[in-house]
Amino acid sequence: MNLTNRKLEKRVVIIPTYNEKENIEAILRKVFSLEPEFHVLVVEDNSPDGTADIVKALMNEFPGRLFIEERKGKLGLGTAYIHGFKWALKNSYDYVFEMDADFSHNPDDLVRLYKAVADDGNDVAIGSRYITGVNVVNWPMGRVLMSYYASAYVRIITGLPIRDTTAGFMCYSAKVLKSIDLDKIKFTGYAFQIEMKFTAFKMGYKIKEVPIIFTDRTLGESKMSKGIFKEAVIGVIRLKLKSLFKKYPQKEA
């Protein structure tokens, strides 16, 4: 892709937040230091710790690059991303990214995900923990095994040819998000990540896993819960059964 076209493109990173005051300023400054230029949309779920105030103060420093959408409460990861996707499409972004606020995803890898789609002809790029072994730092072994075998379980049930099915570090070409009926994506936790990948796969989009090193948060609290895990386990079966009776629209040639 030539440099002129790249300058005309619009890229936005969606970062959902709930109680991320320890991380949010540092992660934003890091994203804004990257080349090519990325914008950021923070989807803020009424954090009681003042996360929104930090973002709003930084908006004066990064006008036209930093945006915030505030919601009334903690409504779930999936609904935060759907909200962000709709905002990004409304604002004519060409590439839309998902990323956590806690540095478990290295912002430098946004460039690699972008190039996997913009330069290498893929429609979706996944920052994958498991495409080249197990690249996870600071997780207890029990959680590593749970995550790794959860992805294996998803592959067996759904037939998805993806090693890291629950990954939350993503790049979507806007055409993918435009063609998916976002109002029909119903899961809210990690099952949301599976449902989005499964839907893009069934529609015939080209998906690429890009190896990353995932480092567990050092500041703030994890949002993982038993309810989120249960939704993923049961939701995968529901997703597969539903797909047997559903006709997925295919991407345009």
C-alpha cells in the first residue's frame, strides 16, 4: 500500500474501561506515539475510580484523536465493543481494533495487526497467544491451561481453524463489521470474542493469527468471573447448534 493511501486511512482502537485509572493514561500515550497514526475510542462503563476524568483531561491534549463514550454502568465486554464498532462505522473508520487497557496487549503490536490486514490481504487479524506455542507471561499455570484448552474445546465444537479463539486483541477491516448484523451478536463476555470470529469465518472472511506475547496485568483488577467462563462453555454449543440452521451471508468478491 502506498504512503498516500495510508495517510488517508482512519484507524481507531476501541478500549473498554472499568476502573482502569492506574493504566489508562499510560496506554493512551503509548498508542498515540505509534506510527502510523491511531485514534482511540474509550468505552467507559461509569468507573467509580475516576477513569473517565483522566480520559477527558487527555482529550484536550489529543484533540481529534481521543474520544470517549460513557455508559450508565458495567454492561459487559461484548456490548462495549458493539457500541464501539457502531461508533467507528458511523465515523467512517477503515480499520477497527480491540485492545485491553491494562497492557496485557502490547500496543506496539497494533502496527503488526494493522499490516496483517492492510498490507497482507486479510480481513481480520488476531493477536494470538497460541499460534506459536503458549506465549503468556505472569499467569498461574491453572489459568494458562484453562485458556489453552478452552480454545481447543472451541475448535473441536465449532470447527474454527483458529488457535486462540478467545483472543481480545483484534483488527477488523471495516467491511467485515459493516456486513455483520451487530445487533444479533448476543454474547457479552469471552463468548463474544468467539461469536465474532465464528461469524466472520462462516461469512468467508480471511482471518490471520499474528503471534503476540500476552502479559497479565500488573495494575488494577482482572474482570474474569465464573459467569463469563460459563457463558463461553455453554455459549459455544449454542453457537454451533444455531449455525446448523442458519444461512450466513457471504462476503462480496
